[in-house]
Amino acid sequence: MAAKQGERTRRRLSTQERREQLLSVGARLFSESPYDDVWIEQVAEIAGVSRGLLYHYFPTKREFFAAVVERESERMLRMTAAVPGVPVRAQLASGLDAYLEYVETHAHGYRAFHRADAAGDQAVRKVYQRALAAQEQQMLAALGADPEFGAVLEERPDVRLAVRGWLAFTTAVCLEWLRGSDLSRGQVRELCARALLGVIAPPE
């Protein structure tokens, strides 16, 4: 009787909640295993739904992984968005803190996002590359609007390449940090901040 009552009182998930649940399960699985080693049936089993329901939301594994990657990209872009009118130097520490908070809080999603680059599926890799390009453009837009760095961006075409390299550097640092580095969040933040300022600061 108690079990039946529990079943009756169990809340049904809305469409958006169910989708988020499936994406969270997928992020964990893709963060732990290569793309080709994840079976979409695993996701259905862990989430406690039928394969038919899962395929209703995501018809193919490619679309499912792409949705995981896009969700994580949108989260990162929201958390690291620049505040209009505030100098880049003043925002750098708080922006990196927000980014590192995301890395810690959504470690599975962060790892899964960056595993997309190694996926054999070219369509999935394109989704990942578009996401990285969006991060790069967000940073370049903030630098371009900054009184200190805007002129540097116009005069030095190498800054674009430097920003791209810094994103790769920061990714490598954060992935290593998640593996159990002895560095604190503050130390990682300072390391990444110094690396960025070192390559974009105007020459003296």
C-alpha cells in the first residue's frame, strides 16, 4: 500500500525538467567515457525512462551529445558575460571566479563539453567549434569596447590568436585542476589572469 501511495504522489517532470534530467545524465556519461563508448540506452536506464521517451526528446546520439555541448556552452557564456561600461581589468577576477565556479559546480558538463573535440563525429565537433568561437567572440567584444584594450585590438592582429590560445590554456589548466591539483581556486584564477594580461597588455 505504501509503495502505491508513493507512486501516486511522485511528481511527474515537466518537458523542460525531463530534458534537463536527461542532459545531466548524458553530461556525466560523456565526461567519463569517450563519445563512441556511451550508449544512449544507458542514459534511458539511469534516468529511469523508456528508450522510446528518450528518442522522443533526442532522435539520435549525435543530437543528444550536441544538446549536451550546447547547454554547457550557453551556461559558460551566461556566467562569463561582460558587464557593459566596466573595464576589463576590473572584471577579470570576478569573471574568472564565475567561470571557475561553473567548472567546479558543473564538472561533468565541463568535461563532457571539452570531450566533444575528440569525438569522431564531425557534426558534433562542429557544434563544439561553434561554441568555442562564441566564447572567443564574447571576449573580443569585451576587449574591443574597453578603453585600455580596444586600441590594442585594432593595432595588433595577433591579439585574436592570443585570445584563442588563452582559452585553450585556461581549458587545460581547469581540466588538470579538476583531476586533483593542489592549487586553490584563487591560485588558478591568478594564474589565468596573469596569462591573459601578459599577452594582451599594451606594450610599455
